[in-house]
Amino acid sequence: MSTHTKIDRICIAAISLAVALTVLLGCGMAPGIISAASEAGSSGLFTANDMNADWDASAATKIMLSDQGSTISGNGAYVLDGNVHILYAGHYVLTGQLTDGSVIIEADKSDKIWLLLDGVTLHCEDDAAIRVEQAGKVFLTLADGTENICSSGPQFNADIAATGVDGTIYSRDDLTINGTGALVVDGAYNHGIVCNDDLAITGGSITISAVQDGIHANDSVRIRDAAITVSAGDDGITVSNDDETAFLYVESGNITISECYEGLEAIDITIAGGTIHILPTDDGINANGSGAGSVIRITGGDITIVNASGRDADGLDSNGSIYIEGGRVFISVTGSGGNSALDYGIENGGECVVTGGTVVACGGSAMAEGFDENSPQGFLMYNTSAEAGATISLKDSLGEELLSEEIPCGFSSVVLSLPGLKVGDVCTLTIDGTEEQITIDNLSSSGFSPMGMFGGGRRNNMGAPGGMEHPDGMGSPGGMEPPGDMVSPDGTVSPDGM
């Protein structure tokens, strides 16, 4: 086995969030909005190579995997001790089945490697199924109409594990997964897919099961036009690094995290589109940095988070700020324990602002937080007591229904906001058949008691209920190939161009 220290990785240059926001505001854009930068991806975060799954494989090196001895037709690779080693830049097509071996890439630090998985079954009992020790960037393409399976055993070789290899698909350098085929990843040892640098997923139907994280990256995860299903013992998709520049960006596609501790986790999380469904036991989406640099920004998409069992869990949890500018956000966390639908870092100077989109956020009232009172879009926060399966509806002053949702978990607090809602609007809120007329003032936090009697309170500017809230909800009244550099959601620049 040859190992290399990761060198010359493409780093995200340090440009402060404050500068980035200044530029955006100077262009007349609200915080969190990402402008169109390239035909390869409206965010400018995907290169043309990331998006190209139709590269010409006619002259590629052909590798037929086999337990009886893999064979290679072409240059750049060799077979040793049952493993396939790829050494040079170029295009490679993999077919066949290997039930106890790895594909190991040990190229130059500037080499680009294209791998087409064309109906591959690949299992290694004591190592990653695919291991990238060094390359400039690897493009893993899933051939149309094929299913490809990568799996690993429950215990890696001690020498290999000591170098940090901890995923069934493991890359020390940039990795892209694209194509229209299917990929099944079984992370029986630790994580499913690991990338120590930047991971782009721009296509394919990907199913991951892992005893730890489904997808684990150090610098960024960028998702577009992929269908991803994850079942994980820990986090569904997580991105983290020591200098707190790690970000997660979802532009489109479908993400279902059916089992996890936390669903999506990074320092900076932007969701611009796609359909996302998360069933966590802790936080649904968590911006977990050390302070105000932690941001969740939602500009589009359809997001559903349901947690029926958490005891100190949040739907959206940011150690800094939350910005909702579009899309649909539906959160249902059980009203028991310290569960909150929305939780942001007031103590770190964070804010929670809604400027657009539809929000239905139901959870517990004990530590409930709503949006900032100066939010451009109107919202209401209401404390009540409702059982699982209760229906919430909101009608305007003319009796026209604005929204109606069945809430899967019992709750004691609800936050609602939707396009067109503004301060001064008179609405009728109905919760499980009980009605109350409400004037939107971006401050109210009143509620029904279990018997339908009015109880109340008022939120102060710190986001805490002004009145004492009982856990049952009863209250007492009270006080692509982008042109030039690649730009991340927080404004940092990476001179990638690959």
C-alpha cells in the first residue's frame, strides 16, 4: 500500500462573510441570495467537468474486475494482490465484480481521473472499496441504466485505518459523483462516502447506509440533480473543518434521510432548491460553528423535518443566524422536552429573519423562538396544546384559506409565515377545530388552552416568551466550469477551475 500526505489541496481563500454581504447588498441582493454565475450551475459552484457525465469512453482504459484476477486493457493501471491501482491521469471504465479488493488511486497531485462505473460490484473486507490516496480531482460517473454497489467490512486493516481511511468510498482530495445510474454504498465500518476536500454530487440515484455518517466531507458538499437516500447511525450529511469554512449547498435534487442523529450539518448551510425530507432523532438541520459565522439560509426548495422522539432537539438549529427567503419549510418536532422548531444563536449576535417562503414550524413552547420582529414578511407565533395529527389552518380576513397542514407530532408552539402576510393583517387561526382571530404584529405569542380558553404572553426582542409558559402550552399573561474563481455561499473563493 502506498500512502501520501495530502498536499496542494485546493483551499477556499479567506474572504470574510461581512465583505461578502456588503457586496451582495451593494448589488441590491438580500443576505443569503446567491447570484447566477455559470450555465454549469446557477450558483457557480459546479464546474463543467462536474456536470459532464457523457465524456467519451471509447479510448478509455478498460478494467474488468474479477475475483479470478482483474484484467486491464490500456495504460495507467495495474493489479497487485487483488487490488486495482490507478497511477495516471485519464479515463477508466470499470465493469465486473470484485468481492475482496479495492480500487486505489495513487496519481500525481495535479492529475484528473475519470472513472466510469458500468455495473460494478466492489467489496473490500478490510479497506475502502474505492480509495483515493492522491489526485487533483476524481470524477466518479455512474453509467446510465446500471446499478453499482460499493461495500466494506466492519473492521478495516489497522495500518490503513491509522492513516485516517474511514469510509467505503474514501478520497483525500476533491471528488465528484455524477451520471444517471445508481450507486449503493454500504458503510459497515464507519462512514459511507468520505471526502477530505470538496465533494460535488451532480447526478445519479445514490443510496447510502452507514454505521456513522452517510456523507462526511471536510471542506464542502455541493448537491445538484441527484437523488440521495441515507440511513445513518450518526449524521446524514456532515461537513466540518478546523478553520470553520465548511459549507453545504443544495441547489436541486431529492434528499431523503430516513434515519439519522442529525440530518444536515455544516458551518454554513444554503438550500436553494430541491426536495429534502429528514427524520432525525436530534436536530434536522444544524449550523454548528462556534459563533456568528454559523448560518442556515433557505432561498428555495421544499424541506420537511419530522422528529417524534427527540428530548432536546431542534428543527433548524444555528449557532448564529437563520435566514428564510423562499421555498417551503415544514417542521414538526414533538412538544415534549426541550424541543424547538427554530433555534438560533441570540447569544452570538445571530438573528432569525423571514423575508419570503412558507414556514410551518411546530414544536415545544418551553424554549420556543420565532422570527425577528423586524422581518419583512409577516409571521405569527402561537402557544397552544395539540395532539399528534392536529390540523392547523390559516384564513385571511375574507375567509380565504391561506394554508392547511396536518401536524404529525404533538406540539405546544407554532410559528407560521407565508408570502404576502404582513403586519396588520387580520387572520383566523384554527388549530384542531378551535378558532381565534389574530392581528399579525410579528410579536404575538398567545394560545389556546386544552379547553379552548385564551391564554397569552408576548415575545420580547430576545426571542423569549414574555409570559411564563407551562409545558402543556397554557400561558400566563406577561411582559460547472465557472468563468474564473469558484465562489462559495459565504463569499469565499476557490481558484478551482477543474
